[in-house]
Amino acid sequence: MSRRTEKVAALLHKEAGEYLSLLELSGLTTISKVEVTPDLKWGKVWVTIMGSVAVQRQTLGEIVEQLPEFQHGLIRKLKMKIVPRVSFVLDHGEEYAAHINELLKKTHDDEQ
């Protein structure tokens, strides 16, 4: 990633965090990472949502429902020629890591 895309990703991370803190969401939501394409046209915000699968889906739906308002706010706030189109994606990284740890623990317990 270039320095410019890193700066834009950090700026999107900050703005998305501030925006999500203003919403009354069903589940506890954190931003795990933000990626921006090299041409700065697209940005992807990875969110981790605590709770059951139903809570995760509902919370992500609430975020996506407010996406046009967030995008419009970014366009007004950022003084850039191209403001990335943002999408929010559910991050399953922690769930996957927990699953792998559980499998490793089972394998270790089976060996003993």
C-alpha cells in the first residue's frame, strides 16, 4: 500500500468510527481494518460485531441502511478530488481464529 492510500484508509477509519459511534446499533461494533484501492475509488471497512449471527446480520443491515448518509457526509467533509465509495463488510477473522484454536486444543488433548 502506498503512503497516500494508507493515509486515506486511516482517515476513513477515523470517520467511520465516529459515524458508527453516533448510530444506535443492535450489537457492539468495532472496526477491524480499512482497505482502499490504489486509485482511491473504493474503500472497504471491515467490522467485527459481537453477538449471535442474528445480531451480526441485524447490525450490519442497520449500518448498510445508513450507508448513503455516511457516504454523503464523507463527500461533504473530506476535501479530496476523489472520495472513495465505502462498503461495510463483516469480519470473520476472530471467529476463524477461535475455531482454529479450538481444533488445535482438541488435537493436543487427543495426543495426551
